[in-house]
Amino acid sequence: EALNTTDPIFLYFRSNWDMFKNWSCVNITQYREHRHNTYFFHEEYLDGNSRHHIRFTGNLEKGKDHNATMRVRPLYDFEKGKIYTLRYWNNTEKCFIVSVQRSNGRPKCEVYQWREKIDVRCGTMWASLPYRRCLNRGCEQ
């Protein structure tokens, strides 16, 4: 259910991870309808002033626990990929938390929120900001 939208889903917050510290406006969309357990994602982000795009596939898999898991890999790279586990979904706020294992074995967490809810509390004073810096606190409750 967390992915049942055709609008962008924005990265709202993530654990400290230096590798991507300059990325902003990170969002994912589904560029085509999912087929069975396979999803097709387009990721867009800014690195400084440069806009970047990457395409991924995500395959739903059985995880180690009852939580939904998805193996995500670049579109033309059939290596192992990264396994994301859904930890929380809030249907009212349209936000979810996933975890992924880092190379050192420690988990990294990411919070995503649908575009329709990301600026709900901002008001018009935030409309001119190009980097969508206003945060909706609904996922933190």
C-alpha cells in the first residue's frame, strides 16, 4: 500500500550516511505499472546544482520476519541489490519507514512521504523554496 501512488514519493529523512551527503530533493516515482511482484522506479535527486536520474527495479520477497521486503537494484545491473524492509506505514500521513543493511552490517533507516502530504503544514511562505525544505512532522508521532 505504501507504494500505491503514481505521484513522487520524497525522501523525508534518513540515518546519517556520508556517501550521499550532498543529495537533496530525492524522490522516487513508478515509471510504469508494477507487474506481479516487480516494481519499476525512477529516482531523481539534486547533487549540488546537478539533477540526476536513475532507474531501478524492486522485487517483493519473503523477508526474515513478517514485514514486507523488497530487493532493489539498478535497472541493468543484476547483482545482489539492496534489501529494503518496511518497518512502518501511516496511511493518514502517507509516510513509511524502511530499513536497509549497510556494508558494515548496521541498519540504515529512511522515511519517505508522498508528495500529496509533504507540504501540508508549510503554507504559502514555503512555496518559493526550490528544495522543499519544509517538513511535515506527521511521521514523527
